[in-house]
Amino acid sequence: MPPRRRLSPDERRAELLAVAAREFAARPYDEVLMEDVAERAGVSRALLYRYFPSKRDLFAALYRQVADRLLARTRLDPAASLADQLAQGLDVHIEYFAENRNTVLAANRVLAGDRLIQTIITGELDALRERLLGVLPVTDEATRRAVSGVLKSWLVFVQVLCVDWLTEPTCTRAELRDVCVGAVLGALRPLLREDPAPGRPDVEA
């Protein structure tokens, strides 16, 4: 057996999270054991627990990393139409959800009552809402508050709809995305002086 590589604490933590990402994606949350994560990472259980005192702490660190990466990949281009910007962001999230079904269901179903996990999810949704507010033609504070409220509710709607879709995929990814885009365009139209989607939104796959 080759000698264990010497890693810095940050490198070791990143390696453990990479292994955990594969484990939580491959199996339901309840079936993932810390012992399995340690074995696949080639470390002792004591070392794993030194970095993450519990499975919940390990998952929380992983999901925070996931949220940060999804935010980094969700780029809104003010030069593009709102429909195109929304479609791009939703494609990124739906792709991750589809490829990491068990991880997403763990965060939104198994750990739905966990305050830390929900704080991470709420933080991501709030960051997305602020980004959307930054590209919308909002001209006054009253309109901004109204639009912000619509976006907050819409993001929760998208989250619930996408999680339900993971458990029962009643439509294609493209259809799921287009439903979500259409919902917010219709909701915002009465609040914005400029039509958020002039003509027919071009959100086809």
C-alpha cells in the first residue's frame, strides 16, 4: 500500500468533502456512514471526526460548498434578456439537482427541520434574489420591495417544484425550467414599467 500523502489541513478537508460528495450523491442520507467516508478517503475515523464531529456537520459543510459553487456558476448578464438569464441560472441548478438527487433530497426532505441546513439554503436563495434585483429595471424603493417579495416567493416555489420533480419527474428538464421562468415573468410584469420579457420568452432547450 502506498504511503498516505501528507496534506495541509485545507487540502485534507477538501479531500474529505470530495469523498463525502460522492457518498451522499450515491446513496440516501441515512445509508451514508462516517466509517465509509473515512475508509474511502483513506483516513482513520478519528481523523475524519476531528474535521467533522458528526455526519450532519459533514453534510452541512458539503452543502455550503455546493451552494457557493452554484452561486459562482450562476452568472447574470445584464446584456441578455431576463428570460435568457433566468433560463441559464435554472439550467445550472436543475442539472445539479438531477445529477445529485440524493444530496438535494437530503437537504430538502431528510434535514428539512435542521436549522443549519435551512440557513444555508436560505442564504443561497437570498443571494440569488439580490442578483436578480440587480438586473431588473426597478426604478423606486416601493417597486423594489414589491419585486423583492415576488422573487422571494418565486424562489421558494422553484425550490419546492424542483424537489418534487426529483421524486416524481412528470416533465422534462426543459419543461420544468420553462414553467419556472414563465411563472416569474408573469408575476413581475404588473410591477415593472418595462416589460421583463418583450415578445415571447425565448427559453427553448
